[in-house]
Amino acid sequence: MKKIAILGSTGSIGKSTLDVVSKDKEFKIEILVANKNLKEIIHQIKVFNPKIVILNNYKTYLQIKKKIKNRKIKIFNDLSSIKKIKNKIDYTISAIPGIAGLEPTLEFVRLSKEILIANKESIICGWSLLSREAKKHSVKLTSIDSEHYSISQIIKNYKTDQIETVYITASGGPFLKLPKDKFKKIKPSDAIKHPKWKMGKKISIDSSTMVNKVLEVSEAFKLFSLRLNQYKILIHPESLIHAIVKLKNGLSIFLFHQPDMKIPISNALNANNFFLKNFKQNNNEFNKPTKLNFEKIDLKKFPVVEMINKINEKESSLIVFNAANEVYVDQFLKNNIDFTAISRYLNLLIKDKNFIKISNMKSNTLSRIKEIDALARSFSFKILKENQ
């Protein structure tokens, strides 16, 4: 039986993983890490009976301790409790959103045989550290973002010098057809309504601004042995093709699957076993007309796409950009800035001399990454106050 830990069990990736695992007796949920969704956590504990539950929110921790009487389940207060765990895990699903997911992911490297990463910040902000620790502990790192999982499945069959271009597809989000002059009136409630994927608020906003795709290009650049200029973003509203690899012999190979994260999760957990038991196949997808549309990105609507080169130039540029984006998305969700301000402030930030200064800082340890992240957030607020 394969033991699984889920970091971020109450989020969309965590719940998708639990749905996959619930249909297969070969898996056992060993550890759940969550924050404060009390009702969902109690449900997960009762259904999956994990050995360990870690709750980062102290109030929720006290409530769970009071409600869960099973003494065989160890309940810890915060993420620092990971250090107390000795249990060896087959798979850890890293799905805590944002930079907050990096530290627990690093902690679980010493406990796991393989880390399935849905938290892209762990890769874009801490790749040198994460990959070094994984090598030290002989741990395999696999991205389960649908785009990167698709890329990995295609390019494993080809040599690097056979590949010309890798296209990462984007649905275009909820505002693909919305005129640019109406972007200022976009409300948070509009931006979190993704047309194809069910996701959390932060990543839904990132999808609507196209920041998510910018970070996915950066993530691919870290993961695979290709040049940055070999990656392109292509709008594909149907979200059925997740990556296209154009070869130098004129052929283009793509991977097709329904926009359901259970598919890459299932395949990653089962090492591409062709007799999967744990997700429902859609047997009707080719029995009706299926449109596959592709188009270029409108850079006037989504100007962040033009920032890709700049934010991948220096050692810590991505940490600064990611921190700033988290700040501005949070301000938008709180209705403190309008939708267009997210990309406008990010553009001002990367043009500021302090961006280069902070980006040149070494980020080879967790403490240094935290320091850079904190400086970047302070810098981001400064940009906001000076330009409001």
C-alpha cells in the first residue's frame, strides 16, 4: 500500500487528490496538512482516517482537538511540527498555494520518495534549493500542473536538439473576449469565475491576468533543459490541449485531455499505468463535434506576458515578481485597486532600480528566500503608494 501526504488538503488540488485516492485501495492517506476549513478537515479526517493531521491555524487546531477523539490520530498545531514526523511517505502532494508552500515542501523532501508539485512557487522561487535537497535525499520531483505534466510526457520521447518550440496553452480566462476598455470595471467576483477550471481565488485571478501562464513558462524553464525563448504561450479556449511540442522535423505533438486535474494526478500517482481505476473516463468526447481553436495573445489586454524575459534574467527576479503579484492580487481582492492596476504596478516594479538590486541577491537558502520575499513585498507596497 502506497502512503500519501497532502499539503493543502482542503484546496482544489487536495480534494481532487482525495477523490482519486478514494477509488483505489492501493493508496493510504497518511498525513493531511491544512489551514482553517474546519468543516472540510473534519470530513476528511472521518473519511480517510489519517495518522497525522497538521493545522496551521491555531483556532482550527483547538476545535479539531476538541471534536476528534480518536487517539490514534496525531494532531499538530503548525507547519513546524513537520520536523517531528518520522513516517516515510511514498508520495507527497505539494498543493499549499503561494510562497507559503515552499517551506513545507522542503520539509517533506526528507520524508518522501516522490513529490508531486502543484505549488509552482516552490519551483519558481526555490528550485535551486529544492532540486539540491531532492538530489541529496534521492527524491523524484514531478510537476502535476496539467501543462508541465503534458510537456514531460511528450519530450521524454525526444532529444533536446530535436525540439524547436514548446507551446504552453492558456484558456484566456474569463475576459478573453471582453473589450480592453471594460477591464477597469472588472470586479473580484468576475475574475474568480474561470470558464474551464475550478480553482482557488488567487490562481483564478492569476489566470485572468495571464500571470499564471507567465509563471508557468518560468516553471518550465526551470524543469526542462530548453532555452527560455523556446517557450511560447498560445490561447486555446477549449482547454483540451495542454501543451504542444513542435519538432525540427516539421511534426508537432500535443497531449489532449479534459480540463480535470484528476487526470494528471491519477497518472502521476500510478506512473502512467494504462489500467487506471481511479478516475471516470469521458467516453463521449469524440462522439460530438470537438473544436480546437488557437490564437495569439492580445498583449494590450495581457501586458504581463511581455515581462517574461525580464523576470527570468537575475537569480532572484522571480521571487520578487511572485511576491509583488501576491501583494497586488490581494489588494485587488480587497477592492483596494482595480483589475488593470495589477499588471500596471508589476510593470512599474520591474522597471524600478530596486527590482534589479533585490533580484541580484543570492537565494540559495530558505532564510535568504524569505528575506528576499519580505523585501519584495515591502518594495511592492512602496510602488503602490507612490503611484495611486
